[in-house]
Amino acid sequence: MRRFNIFLLFGLLSPVLVPGQDKHSIIDGSDFEFLEGITRAVLDSSRILPGQALPAPFGKNNTGGILVRPGGRETYPSFWIRDYAMTLESGLISEEEQKHMLLLTASTQCDQAWITKGGSMVPFGAIADHIRVDDLLPIYFPGTYDYEAQGVEEFGKFPPYGDQFYFIHMAHYYVQQTSDKKILEKEIDGFSLIDRLEIAFKVPPARSDNHIVYTTMGFRGVDFGFRDAVRITGDLVYPSILKYRAAMQLSALFEKLRNQGKARAYREIAAAIKKALPGLFRNEQGMLLASTGTSGQPDVWATALAVYLGILEGEQMESACRHLAKLYKEGSLAYKGSIRHVPTTDDFNGQTAWENAIVPKNTYQNGAYWGTPSGWVSYAISRVDRELAKQLIKEYIAELRKNDFRKGRGFNAPYECFSPSGYTRGPVYLTTVSCPYIVLKGM
């Protein structure tokens, strides 16, 4: 039976259709119900309850509240800020859970710059990449769970840039959902939460004229944690997109605090980033390049996210969407509804997808296919070809149904990523379903 809600308006009852029922939707009602169900199931399996033990040697959850890790089963036994924040808009995480993870993240923000044994710097104000659940120690760099051994050149001389902006996203979403603006003035180890958000915003290095995030090979930071196995330098598109959204969110938070000066200042930063992005990164096909330096190749994830967030508009948006649709038709963009970082037509050479990666081609972040951006890409394609977008989502759902982890131990979907060769990584991975669910429930 088709589900719908009703409301009374001027004495008339009008249906409000759920996703999949609206004639403009790109997902069928039954497929949306399936996606919602598997997202809830993966999220449930990703929760770490207070006192719950993780596989040895990772200990028990001693944080005093529920944590959400990147997936179920044996996937990533710590609290990752980024993956959790990317799931928030699903609406499936309680206010109590949100508050605990927000304040935990704030309490582990770096309060004193230091240099790791591997020669990397943790700057004042940095947000952890992930937090250990047993002793609450922040790990600021990818690639390790060892507090003493963190921070080596392989994963950057500076912590990943995106986590600072996801911290702001966490706070904004919580205040938006709860109307609890008093939490912004809550003091955590000597700094109010709103002060901590501002400090975090200023951590990633940025150009003074347009506020674009950038890096250098000599003092490189990972641009975004879903490609920490890739060396990308120069002006950086993905963290700049995240910074745009964070600036808009900080503006909204300062509006709630009645600080019009700071609200206006952050709106101006967002406007400067939005204006600069196309000129710096847009190629002749309408795609955004990952950077202006090393590994500056067409970036599918960033292009689709920029469309979804409204950064690309008008002809710039349409040309990007047309090219994504073309890539999908040609078979260089997607496999079983999941998406590559770089189209196969834009691989750097026969040995690697990205110009400089630390993993083999067609594995992990160097050419495997990920479900995380499938919603953004389908949204972008739907702007120019709705039937093609429906086809992409059908393929995405078909793979989830076929390998649904709820069928038993031999089934592992949603995967973190996979390749046509049979390569798979990361069973029961949360953002693979939560990010597309967020997009599709809003269409």
C-alpha cells in the first residue's frame, strides 16, 4: 500500500507523498523503503553502546555515551568524525547521541600545537580524524590507531582538512534540530563551543584573497578523508566546498546568537569561495578539477557535491550535469550504481587513476567504485536526464539487494567500495547508504 501523510490547509486535505511516490522522484517507493531499512540497519550495527567491547585490542567504549563508527562488523573500530557527520542529515541519530558526540569531538580538539615523532604537525584547533573509544585519545591523522606513531608523510604532514568543517556541520545540525543555541556558549576546557568552531574553521591553510583551501607537497594535508591514500596539492576543491558550507553554517549560528557582524563576515567568506571555485577548478567539459597541482584531475565527487549544494548554478551547473550524464552513458563513471573518484577516461595513465596514489590502481581510493556519492551524482544527472538518474539508482539498489548483509554472514553489502575485478573493501559501510538516503529522501 502506498504511504502518504496528510495535512489540513484552508479546509482541504492534501497528500504529501514520500520519496518514490512523487512523479518527479528518481527512486521507486519500494526501493526507497528498502534503502531506508538498510540504512537504519547499518546505523544500528554501527552504534557502539557505553561499555560495549570492540574486537581486541580496541577495548570498550568508555566515553559515557553512544558512538557511531563508520560501519558494522569489524569495520573501523574507532569514532570517525567525518563518517558520522556525513550521516547526520539522515535524521536517524537521536539528539542525545548527537550531543554526546559533538561534545566529545570538541573536548579532543587540539589545545596545543605539537610535532609527531613522524615529523608531522598537529596545529592548535585541529579536529581529530578519529577518536579511540577506550582511552578517548584523538588520532589526528589517517593510517593508524597508535597515538604515539601517528603523523607520517604518507598520510600528510598536517591533519586532513575536512574534519574541521565537519565539526562545524555537527554543531549546526544539532542546534538546527534542537533549537538549543545555549550549547554554543557552553565552555569546554576553557573555550566556548562557538569559539572552538571558529578556531577549527581557521585551521586549514587558505588563500587570503578568496579563502580557498590549499596545500603544498612539502607540508601536505589530506584534502578529504575519502582519499587519504592520494597525494593532492595546490588549491583544493573538495575542502573548499566543505568550507563554503561551513561558512554558511557559522553565519546561521551567529544569526541565532544575534551577532550580525560575524554572521555577515561568514556569508562574505562563503560568497568569495563560491565565486572563485569555477574559475580555479572548472575544465572545458564543465567538471571541477580536484586541484590546481598534483592529482589535479576531473573530480566526480566534488563536481556532483557542488551541484547538490548549489555552488554551481545556471550554465555552469548544466554543463557539469550534462558531462556527468555523458560519462555515465559511456560507462566511465559508474559500476553497479557506485561511483569512481576519477572517470576511467581521465585516469592519469595505465598504472594509476590519480597522478599520485599509495595504493594500486582500481583498488580503494585509486579507481574503485563507491556508493557514498551515488546520491549526489544521481541528483546532478537528474537535472538534465531524469530517466538516466533513475537507471543509476536502480543499479545502486539492485547491488544492495543482492548482497544485503542482513541475509547472513556471507553477504556484505553495503560495501565501502568494490571493483569489477572482484575486489571489495569494508563490509556494512554506513555512508554507502546514509549519504544517498539523505539525497533521495529530499527529492
